[in-house]
Amino acid sequence: MVAGVSLTIGAAPAHAERLAGVFRDHSECERIGAYGITQGWWDDYSCQWEGRYRYYFLYA
């Protein structure tokens, strides 16, 4: 599910959403993002590839 990786991020994304998860696979990121909407955890989300870390970051 979520990779147990400790990462230091230099700056928050411009849209200032919170980091909700870190994933190896884009499909897993999308699945959890959609699940969060159905559970009422957030209204919107985005999965962004961070090449320097080689993970997808879920912002919600």
C-alpha cells in the first residue's frame, strides 16, 4: 500500500494541498485517492510523480 519511506520535501506544491500518501504505482495512488473521496476524507486529490524520489505523491 503506502511505501514506508522517509522523505524530505523542500517545498509544498503550489496548490498547498497536504501530502496524503506516497506510492510506487500510479494505479495505487489513484485508487487510494478515489477511496479518500468516497470516505469523505477529501474533496479532490492529485497524484504527482516525483522523479528525484521515484514515487507518486498523493496530494489531497
